[in-house]
Amino acid sequence: MTKNSDLLFEPFISEKLQLPNRIVMAPMTRSFSPGGIPGEDVAAYYRKRAEAEVGLIVTEGTTVDYDTATNDINVPEFVSDAAIAGWKRVVEEVHAAGGKIAPQLWHMGMARGKEVGPAPEQASIGPSGLVAPGKKVSDPMTMEQIEEVVAKFANAAEKAKEIGFDAVEVHGAHGYLVDQFFWEGTNQRDDEYGGSLLKRTRFAVEIVKAIRAKVGNDFPIIFRFSQWKLQDYEAKLANSSDELAQFLAPLVDAGVDIFHASTRRYWLPEFDGSPLNLAGWTQKITGKPAITVGCVGLDDEFIKAFSGGGALATNIDPLLEQLQRGDYDLVAVGRALLSDPDWAVKVREDRFSDMTPFTKEVLGSLN
Ligand SMILES: Cc1cc2nc3c(=O)[nH]c(=O)nc-3n(C[C@H](O)[C@H](O)[C@H](O)COP(=O)(O)O)c2cc1C
């Protein structure tokens, strides 16, 4: 008998990326890579999800080669020989289990804070030196710094391809560096990187183009973006589908293959007058495959997780309805895959009553 959940287990076939099903592990920072080096435990953690029918793993944010890219010395990096060797092991393990994997390339920008991470003495960088709207703590990034960061993203992507990753994801969401350029709240520049929405996309466009130039035409580039910011959950880059189209067009032209539209609750319509969520609109506007995310299999959103909040396991009926309509192509699952590495298998077998709730204890170890 065909079950609705079978939709999740149909292969995903796109020009550059083929996956056995529609389930993606969402990027989740775990801070279990001492000194920035992902070890065997990290490789085993990802392998476990690949073995249990996760079609694509997007790794935790891993930092590009910039001293102030992170606030945490246990966040993995993507530069040193030791880190690269660690990532190679991760890729080997995931591939051995039949899975596919993309690193999420990350720079926190001003969201890093101060006097933290591998280079505590250095100041954080951002488009206008703003940590949040109205809160200026340093000078705007110089042209030199902009060019340098763009090149670092491109180098990391080239390295990812060499290592054997199947794609890369650029972290352009949640109020981190790339998103700090997108958002008026943190981008007050009056040069070609600030002002209109088009100009605010320029930094990301340069990153995507630079990556494309390094990895060639066949390597998939996934781009993650969000309306909401850690600095303001109600923030919006686009107030209408027309504005969303203006925002996405330059990124499509630059060479993005798949968009990852980060929302906190996948079932919420993005704009009035249509049931489409952000991923739904993104797919409709761009014609590119889109990934949805946010509370899949859980009844409450993820920000609470950082202050100890849990969530109960739920069915995914609204998701299957959206998938049935063809709103989007892929479904990223975050916390449900932390508490339950076998989440995808349980969904396929319709074992919803057997799902593990998400509790704060889950974040305490790398299982
Ligand atoms: C512990 C934790 C760490 C996260 N780290 C990242 C990250 O490094 N990069 C990112 O883009 N999103 C990150 N997120 C957001 C997730 O990718 C995802 O969008 C969010 O958890 C919503 O999905 P969920 O409701 O299925 O958990 C993180 C979420 C959690 C719970």
C-alpha cells in the first residue's frame, strides 16, 4: 500500500545532485571538535545518520579561513591539515554508509561577539560594524576584508570538492556575516555593498561566483538564507513575493543550484494570500530545487533548545501535504535527528508513536 510518507522516500534527481530520498540533515553546530578538528566521534555521528536513510547530510557550520570567523574553539574549521584530515574521515564514513554530505561554510561576522574564539584579541568584522540595529561596535569592513572573505569562502569550497564532499552549503542565514550584508538592520553601507536590496546581495553574489569559479559547473552549490535573524526573529528581507524574487534573482544568476529556506516552523505561510511557505515561494520563483526546514517531526521551535527547552515528537501530516502539492523538493530535519538518529527509518515504517522527544540532554553529547 502506498503511504503518504512514501513521498519522502522518492529519489531526488536534479542536474548536479542525485539523492535516494528527500531527507536532509539540517546543519547543526555541536562544538565537539576540540581545537577545530573533527575527530572520529564526529565521523561516527554523521555516519550513523547516513546509515539510517538520511539522503543528504549538511554538516554543522564549519569556519572558513578567517581568525574571527567563530566564537568557539570547539567549532570545526576547514583549513588546517588536521581539520582537513578529520573531514576526510567524515566523508569516507558517510560515503561508506551510502550517504551524501555537504559542509556548511560559515563566518559569524559581528555575531561572534568579542574576546572569544581562536583569536580573542581581534575585533569582529561586519558590513557596518553593527552587532544589531543601532549597536555599532567597530568600523565597517574594508574593501580588502570583503575581498579576503570572498576568497576564503571560495578556497574552502574548492577544498570541499577535493576532499570528496558532494556539494557545499553557504551559510547566508540567521544574522551571520553573509546575512549581515543582506539585512538593512546591520548593513548601513552607502557603497556598492549597501543600500538597495540588490546591492545588499552583492557580497553573497561575489561569494557564490567565486565558489563557482573554483569548483566548476558540475559541483552543486546550496545557499541557505532566512528572513529571521538571531538578532530579531521578526526581521524580514522580503515583505512580499515580489521582493523575494528581487532578492533571489541575483543569487540564481550567480550560480546557486539549490536554495535552503530556513524557517522555524515549516507549516507557516510566508506571505498573505497563499499557503506557500518560504521554501515553496523560493522554488516557485526561482525554478530551483528548495529545501524546507523548521520543526519537522516536533511540536515546538528550536531557539528554545539553547535555553534548555524540549519539544514533543509529532506526525508530519502538514509536511506531507505540502510535499504532495510539490511546494518544495527536500526536507531538512534538525533536532529530531539529534534525539533520534533513526528518525527517517521510523518515518518510513510509520512508527510515529515510537519517536523520541527532543530534550536538552541530547545536546550534551555526540550520539
Ligand atoms: C543545536 C543546534 C545547532 C544549530 N547550528 C546551526 C548551524 O551551525 N548552522 C545553521 O545554519 N543552522 C543551525 N541550526 C539551525 C538548524 O539547522 C535548523 O534550521 C533548526 O534547528 C530548525 O530545525 P528543527 O526544528 O528541525 O530543529 C542549529 C540548530 C540547533 C538545534
